[in-house]
Amino acid sequence: MPRFDDFDFGADLTEARSHGDASPSTAGGGSITIPGDGRRDSEVVEVPATRSSISDASQFMHNLSLSPSMRDHRGSRNSFGTSLPIPLSPRSPRASRTRLSSVVTTDDRGGISAPVSREILATQLQDMAKEKVEAAKNMAFAFDIDGVLAHGNHLIPEAREALKMLNGDNELGIKIPYILLTNGGGKTEESRCDQLSEIMGVPISTGQFIQSHTPMSALSEYHETVLVVGGEGFKSRDAAEAYGFKHVYTPKDILAWDPTISPWRHFAEEDCVGARPTDFSKVKFDAILVFADSRDYATDMQIIMDLLLAEHGQLLTRAKDPISSRIPIYFSHGDMVMPTDHKGPPRMTQGAFRIGVEAMYKGLTGVDLERVIYGKPELATYKYADDVLMAWMEEIHNETRIPENIYMIGDNPASDIIGGNMYNWNTCLVRTGVFQGKDGENDLNSPASMGTFNHVLDAVKAGVRNELGKEFKFKWNEKVNPVLHGEGISAVE
């Protein structure tokens, strides 16, 4: 049996103190008391406390891992010299799956139905209020989803009213452009919009929706064979294939080929059914794409590390120089925490997973892991949002331009607010998600330019009033008669 001396445990038995004398642990100078096993308190051994875990881990982290702050005014966390590129190709036009305009129908006598009558009335009103109409078309909203519009699958009540108003339930019956800009992901845009439409009770089109990995579709022009990580089941694979990647594999596919690759694997019966095993010793991966949160940290981290250290992305090999032969790795966003329906603090998300991968890589190689991060607050996502806003403006107003006054409404200062601020958008911080500040209290590190609000409806009203005036009404009046109501007379009850 090996012999251990007292100093191997960092303890000095001659100076051991009792439980009652134990002081709280402090960085470098505290101690952690080990419970006794029936011995007298004077015989209890104490182990000196080390520095906090974040301090210890910092030596293994990439120097740009921590969340950015407007105090530092740092640019993109992807800007580390000659790093991997962020390819951006022009967004190919996507047909809108859900039109927001009413369908033309007729009644039993061949007359025009009520929905179309409303559109005609709204058009007449808009003709008489041209200045307000131009102002309405020159503004737009970008919404985060989780913590702003919903908590998981549960709608935040005020969200539905806010979206209905922007969809035309307002004084002029005009649609005010808005997009959904989320760091969530893990499934196709179409399936996510179907889900959101059901939750919100209003139609959400793929033409106005951006999830964290949507801009990563441009990478299909650069990489053919990819490992896609994260998400439920094989839904991330479906998304990657929809983007045009030719050969898409998941960690579950690799487990089906060789279960021993992950000693602590989680591989259920349904995984066997959906997996696509092949001889991965003959497959060369071009890139690793982390689309969503990992559901099996042990397996995903193991396989990611195997590929990063492999010879040009080939499993079961080890590169002599893992730096020069390393394949690129992309993360769909960098958030550390996210709001859920959990009643306690926000839960950890992909950013925490990324830091774990970075720490492992540096611990094994001694060098920082170069990686590319998408999502908020990275520049690539906002460049892509410009294209989406322009296309959506053409969809609803037949005008190919980007509105000048854009309002970002989010709950996370470290992504929603700092990203909007750095891209010169107006920013509104709500208290229904990650941010839990008191009424009137802004975030200290990344303050929202428009301030804080109790919920999304208050934020939307503040933005609309800022552009259209304090007297603008947020409900459409079905009894309005454009002939009798001029611009100076309210047509709303």
C-alpha cells in the first residue's frame, strides 16, 4: 500500500484547530474542515482552501471566454488575430411560409368579407396619415425569445398583445416590421416557427426568424463533412442538412459505430434507431458545429476532443502537431446562462460547455483553442439580421431597405443588450428573464439605452411612442370610418 505523509495533503496536524475555531475559507489562506469520525475535535484534519475555481480555471481558458461588457467596449470575441474566418454569403431568398396579410374571401352574396374590409379601411386611413405611416415603416423591432416572449413552451402573457399590435392591431392598421433574434436553436427554422406560432397565438414566419445557427448555413459552402453537436435527438442533423451540408454526423452516430469511444456514454434504444453508423476510421471531418446545448456532456466533449487532436479530423488518429492539423470548431452562441421555467436562478447553457472544451484543449495542448462564435452579441449575427430585416420589409411593405430605427428587446445584458448597443440599435432590457434588477435599475456593465421595463409590451409601447408620438393608439377600431375621421381625429376607442 502506498505511503502518504501529512504534507501530501497540505495539512499540519500539530496546528490543527477544532471545529469551533475554523474560519471561513478565503483565497489562498482559508481552510476546509473535514468532519471527524468519532475522534476528538482536536484530532480533526483541515485541508487548506485553494483559490476560487474560476481563478484556477482561468489558466486553461481562452483569453476571450468571459462575457463581454460595455465597460470594456470590446469587439467581437471572434477577433483574435489570424483566426478562423466567419464566412458570410448573401442570404438566399426564403419564401415566407406564413403570410400575415388576410386572405381574400367573399361572403354568401359575393361581397367582400370582414378581414379584407379592414385592410381596405386601414389603407384609406394610411393614405390620410402619410407621415405616421412613413415613421412606422422606418422602425423595426428585434425580439429575443426565451425570457422575453416565452419561458420554454409557456407564453409570457404580454407578448401576444405586443405582437398583435405590431401585426396591425393598432391605430393605422399597419404592420410594423419585427424579427425574432434568438440564441436558441437545435432544430429547423420551420419546425421552430410552427412551435412559436402555436405558443404565441400569432403567425411567425421563417422569413422573420433567426436562431443562433441560422447564419451558419453559409458554412455549407466551405465544409462538406461535419460533426453536429447538441439538441434533442437528431433534430440538429435535420437543420444542418437543410442548410446544404452534404455529410452530417452526430456523436450518436459515432457511438453506434463504437460505443467504447465514450466510457460514460448515454445511448438509449431510440438513439440506436435514429443513428447512422459507418466506419468512421475512414471518414475525415472538415469541421465541428455546435448547434445547441449538449444533452450528453461526457460523450460530446470526448468526441470533440478526439477530433481536435486528430490528424486532419480523422478519428482514431493523433496528430504530431495538433495545432496545424486541427479542424475548425464553430459554436452557435456564447451565452453562459439562459432563462427557463425553473423557479431558481437561470440555468447554464452553451457558453459553459464551450469553456469546458477550451479548458480541456488547453490542458492537453498548452495552447488556446481558436474557435468562432455566432449568435448575439457577435457581429456576424447582426450582419445577417440586416439581410433578414430588408427581406421582411419587402415582404410586408414592398420596400427593399432596412428601417433606420431598430429596437432590440432582450433579457440578457451580456448578449441582447451589448450586441444591440454595439450595433447602434436602441436597446430595451426586460425583467422577465435573466435580468432581475429592481424597478428602474439598469444593468451596470451593459446598460440598455432605452432603460428597463417590466415586460415586453411596455418596451414595445415605449419604442412605438418614441417614433409615432405619445398619442398613438395600440388598438384598431372596427367602427372607424376614414371618410369621417381625418388625421387629427382619433379613430380608436
